[in-house]
Amino acid sequence: MPDMSASVSLAVTHLVPLAKEIDENKVTPGVLGFIVFAVMALAVWGLMKSMSKHMGKVDFKEAPAEGDASAEAAESRQG
């Protein structure tokens, strides 16, 4: 195990100067931000595709209820 920590320490000492070259006042979303955005975009696309499929199955013409038709007929005969 001591050998691994030495190699990690060596890697960190080489990466720290590279990180110092980046502007510390600039904040970017990075790779993680892109991955999260891409996953959310795919989820929205899948939901929209599913919604479109389900909306295609909907019949928007409302059939009159049987009780309503007989009530309207009775009212028209009386009135």
C-alpha cells in the first residue's frame, strides 16, 4: 500500500501545476455538466415520444351518455 500512495502523491504533484494554469476566476460546467445535460435531454426526448404515442390513442370525440340522451329527448317532448 505505501507504494500506491507514493504514486498518487507523485501524480497529484504533477497535476497541481496544470490546474494552476487554468483561470481561477472562470467557472465551467465541465464534463459532468455535459453528461447531466445529455441524460436530461434524452429523458425529455423519450418522454415526449411516449406522450405523442399515447396522445395518438386518445379519442377526442365524446360520446353522449345514454342517460343524457334520454333526458334531452324527454325535455324536447315536454317543452
